[in-house]
Amino acid sequence: MAKTIHTQEYKQFIDKLKKARLSAGLTQKDAAGKLNKPQSYISKVESGQQRIDVVELNKFTKLYSKKDLNFFIE
């Protein structure tokens, strides 16, 4: 069986990441600019094409209205 990054848990994580961005009132372009990344980076993360590590997740938590890390990984 082939491994995939698209587990149910990862899909839930991605959904929370996108919801946190939207609740912070940020577009993908806004978030990318604040993270010093291209807009395509945010798009790829939110579509599951690009995985993020814990260091990057910490940057997202600070950017998205200081969401607690547990919000994303419950």
C-alpha cells in the first residue's frame, strides 16, 4: 500500500489551518507576505501539496491570531 500525506488527520489539520487564516481576516496573499513566502506556498500548504514542519507551524500559530498549537493538533 502506498503512503500518502492525505490521511484523515492531516486533512483535519489543513482545514483548521485554513479556518485559522480566514478567522484572522487574512487572504493567502496576506499570510504569505507576512511569512515572507510566495502566495503559492500558502496555496500548496492548504491543498495538502506542501507539508509543513513544527517550526513553520509555530510561525502560522503566531500569525493566525496567536492560535494555540493544540488548536491545530488535537
